[in-house]
Amino acid sequence: MLAESKLKTLLDFLETLTHDEKVWASGYLFGSLSNGKAAPQVAVADAKPLVNKITITYGTETGNSKKLAGEFAAKAKKSGINAKVVSLDQYRMNDLAKEAYFVAIVSTHGEGEPPAAAKKFYDYIHQNNLQLEKLKYGVLALGDTSYPLFATAGEDVDKQLNKLGGQRIIPLQKCDVDYESDAEGWFAQVMHQLTTTSNSNGVASQSVASAPVVAKKATGKKIYHGSILSNINLNDRGSNKETHHIEIGADDIEYLPGDALGVIPENPLRIVEPIVELLNIDREKTFTFRSEEVTAYDLLKKKLNIFYIPERVVSKYATLIGEVIPSVKIALFDLLTAYPLKDNSQFPELIELLEPIAPRLYSISSSPEAHSGEVHLTVARDRFHVNDEWKCGLCSDYLCQLKADSEVEFYIHKNLQFRLPEDDKDIIMIGPGTGIAPFRSFLAHRDATGASGRNWLFFGEQHFVTDFLYQTELQNWKETGTLTRLNVAFSRDQKEKVYVQHKMLKHGQELYNWIDNGASIYVCGAKDPMSIDVEDTLMQIVEKFGNKTIEEAVQFVELLKDEGRYLKDVY
């Protein structure tokens, strides 16, 4: 029993909570009792479902949401609840108003946008005046706290469903890149709300013990401090491109083939110094940034996005200075020049408006088995034309200019949905341009471990002489048998352009035979148009050489995806 004073404090506190907050608190208190261990047994019998069915939907690009949806469905079915799992791009929108219990697992991409697979659903709930009073729902929002608009897409879905009359089963849960424990704990609370237990007298009561409690693990990214071992341009003289192979040394680094490296670039001096001079900034004055004391100069150099300010920040800046500013993406120096601060004392307020530099992800092109203590990247220097002037992308420019022995901080972004199969399984890799990066990792790994599965690579670039990335390594792997087949497409070496999908079609019969015999297909590189063209070609191959109708070919490719044998890492 609680002492009277403590009981009064508890009751007063509970009066301030909403229903959703009370639900969360009950799960939290129960979890704290178990001290991270399995839920204690109580004098109750089996958990029984309060509901018959639940729909679990997911919107994903990396596959994390899909993986969680499958795991959640298995747990629901184990509790006696019929669970339907469906991707949001396949979900029938008219069913939403008929749903009783509905879960959405949504990741966030770009500038707080939903993934492509969730875009149709996202637009549907925001553009239609729906009546969802019967809906009871829960939203799990996946994201990355390094980005300014962390988990925004999931937050938007949660708010809109509530606005349309839906009732939350439990509150929204936002998850960082280490999402597993938080996600599992969240769904355990969902199941707690949907099940009952029967006591020894056969009387049903709402179950707490039926919700398993997962030990809370430490979250957050492990930051590695590495040094540049080498940085070379893979393209030869006369190439239209500049692609760098960058080797980074770091202690105790942990990653697997298929993972990506996340790096936060620094702003170049050419855009930092003019701002310092324009605002007459005291470089050494310190400010608090994300619980860290940082000098004004380091804020502009290493922490804040000043390269191109997004429209949402420009709008806040307009309010700060009391001006009407067109909605446009613009460099901070250009913004300050065209629309100056009232006076330089507003600099602290300006800092509050600016967002942190977002990390960039690059597919890792090395294998820990072959390159111990190192991680390699394959980085194309992004160059584009703006107002008759050539400009470079912030991060690719930063990385490509790093000299040997330069220090660099990074983290590993796990990609659980782009993993090698068992050692004896065959793989087909389609990676034009820098899309070859993870496949260099795959081949190096399979070579180092002696994997028996066959390996087939399709690689494409502009010119054989200047743009054949990793040519010597690939030819060596071909000679030693690690690379079973190598087909290359150099688009500008003949009158008509030839791409990887043309080479796929040329070898369609054997490609289909590999797939039919269990090979997995991996695609890495540009999402549009490359990955779309590759998938269209794959369906043509399945239709022609598998003697199928177009509908059967589509179903065949979808089955490959469901089986985890058709995997994409595209951007």
C-alpha cells in the first residue's frame, strides 16, 4: 500500500493525464517492475483477444517497416487475433472507413516526406473529408534523429487520423535508427489493449501480464572517429565524371556488407567566411547546440545548414525580420544579403531558426572480412549547373576533397533489408555507376569467406576507357572464379545508348534460369529511371523465358520481393 501522502500525489497527477497518457503510464510502470526481464507470472490463465482482427500496414523504402509489420502480425496471430499485413501502396483506401483496428508503420524520408510506398495513403487521408469515428488505430513512426524533421511523416499520419475521428489505441511512438526495442515495446502495449486474461474463477480482466516486456537497450548511434587512408579518383582523364574511392581507417568498426556509412559534412570556408564577415561575428562566442557548447564559428562550419536553407526556415526568417520573402530555397549568405537582419544582435535568434546539417548516407564498398579496420566508400562528386555557374553537392564535395590523414566522424547505418543470402546461394547484382559500391563489398566478402554461391554482376557507365570503376579488381575476381559472370554496358561507346537493362535482356534465358533455380537479385543505384527500367526488363524476361502472361510475370516478381530475393538499395 502507498502512504496517504504518496497516494494523494499519485491521484492528483493522474487527474492531469489524458486517457492515452494513462495507457502509456500503465505500460511504463509495469515495465519498470520487471526490470527489463520477462514479465512476471501472475495467477491468471491464458490471454484472450478482445478483438477478432487487426490490419497492420507499412510504408517503407528500406524495408524496416515491412519487417516490423511481419513480426507484429505473427505476435497478433499467436494471441488469437487475425492480422492482415499490407503495404500502404497496395492498401484499398475505401477500406479505411470500415476498419475497426488499424496499425500504420511509417518511415520518414527527405524533407519530412512519407516514403513513396506511403504517398498515396498520405495524400488520401489529407485530401479527403473522411469520417473515421469507428477507427481505433496506432502509428509507429520510424526516422533518424540526425535529421531536422525526424519521424515527421508518421506524426502527420497520426494527427490526421485523429483529426478525422479515429481513436488512438495507444499514443504515437517515434523510433530512431535503433528502433527494435522501442518498436517491440510499443506493440506489446498495443497487444495489452487488445487482450484480456481469465483468472482462476474464469472472470475476464484486462491483461497486463499478457504484454511481454522487452529490456530497454541503449539507443543512439555509435560515432566513429576515423582517418583518411587514401582518396583517389577512379575515373581516367577525359571522363565527364569524378568518382572517388575513399578508404577510412577506424578502431573496432562494426558493419556488414550491405550497410551504409552516415557522415555529416562540414560547410566549406568559401561560404562560412563571408557570413562571419557580413555579421561581424565573434568567432569564439559560445552557444548551446543540442546540449553541447559550441563556438559561433564551429556552429557555422560544422553544425548548421547554411548551404541551402529550406523554404520552411526562410518563412521563419521572414517573421524574424518582419519582411515578406518569396518561398524559395536559398543559401544563407544570399538570404542575409538580400534581406538583412535588423541588427547583428539578432544572430542568436537566427541560430535558433537554422537547422542542423543533415547526414548523408553512402553504401559501403568494403567487407570487414577483407578489409579489417577499414571502411571504403565510392563517392561520385555531384556537380550541377545553377545560373550559368557550376556548383557541387555539399557532402560529395567535402568527402572528395579530404586528404590523407584527415580526420572524419561517421556512423554505420544498418541496412537489414540488403543482406547477402547463405553462402551457397547464387546472387545477381545490378549496379551501374556508384551502384557498384555494395557489390564490391559483396564480392570481397564472398571471396574472403570462400562462399560457394555463384555471383553475376551487371555494371554500366558512360565509357569503357575512362569510367570502368574497379576494372582491375573485377577482372581479377573473374579470373579466380569469385565473379562467375560479368556483363558491362558502356552507354556512350556506340551510336545507340546501351544500359544494364539491355544486357539483362540479351542474356535473358540464362538470367531466368538462375532466378528459377533460387538466385537472389540485388539492384543498387539511381531510383529513377534506372531501377524502374531494370524492374520492367526483369518482368519482360520472366514473361518471355518463363512462358508466363504479363499478369503472371508481375506476380512472380512480387513473390521474389516477398521471399526476400529481389532487394533494392536505390536513391
